[in-house]
Amino acid sequence: MFTSTAAYSQQFRKASHPETSLAIYLSKLKNGHTDDQLAHTFVNGSRHIAQDLFNKARVAIEKDFTSTRLGFENMNRVKIADQRTVLSRILLLDKNSSQSLITIWDCTYVYINKSRNNTFQRKSYSAHKQRSIVKPMIVVTPNGLIIDIIGPLPIGLAA
């Protein structure tokens, strides 16, 4: 998986260790490992190299994957309509129409650490949750295909 994904990206092909870079990025996202833990696991203890490989993977995914796979501009009506499930058609009484689109829009909150930037801290603080949060809006099809991620939305607008 790492080799084929790394070969897909122009940015990964420029990196000296594309598979390691992708492994560090995915490990940090999934498990929340610290830079020191990632450095000891993947690059013989060099925190600087681990951070550099993580940043290269982030840039590669942002430029080569996110821009070509996510967003309304990368989808068409037929592709979204093909993602409907039988259950979603039954629940929404859409048994016969082949042209209707069914999407799910979900705005949820994600806890974040307190920011040193006072302006951002004031915008992201939720009095209801009594801590800082961000609210991304995720647009998906009934079978789970992510169409777009909008945001993060300001706390006051997304409540």
C-alpha cells in the first residue's frame, strides 16, 4: 500500500524516503504518537528527520491527493448518484428516481488545545463545552464516500 500510494504522488516521488514519510504521517494521525516516538520507531531517533518526513507527506497529500479527490469540483452528479444505497432510497422514499442525489451533511466538533493566538482562542472557545473546539462540516454519500470537508466553521455559526 505504501509503495503504490507513494508512487501515485508527484511530491512523494521527490522525497528521499516516500514510504517512511507516509508511514510517519499515518501513524501520527491514527495513533497520535509524539515526534520523539515516531523518530525512534522510523528514523533511528532523529526527531528533526521525522518532522521533516511528516511535513513532506502532509504537503504531498495536500497537493496531490486532496486537491484531486475531495471537493465538489472533483465530483459529478452521476458519480454521487451512484453512491446511493438501497436503505437510503427506502428511508427517503426514493425508490424509482435514478436522478436524485442523496448526501449527508454532518457538522461535528473536535476538541483542540488552547491557542496562544488570542483572536483564534476567542473564536474557537465554546462556552457550552467550556473548552476550545473547531467544527468541520463533512459532506458524504450514504455509503461513506467523502465528497468534501468544509471549514472549520466558526463556533457561533456552526452551533
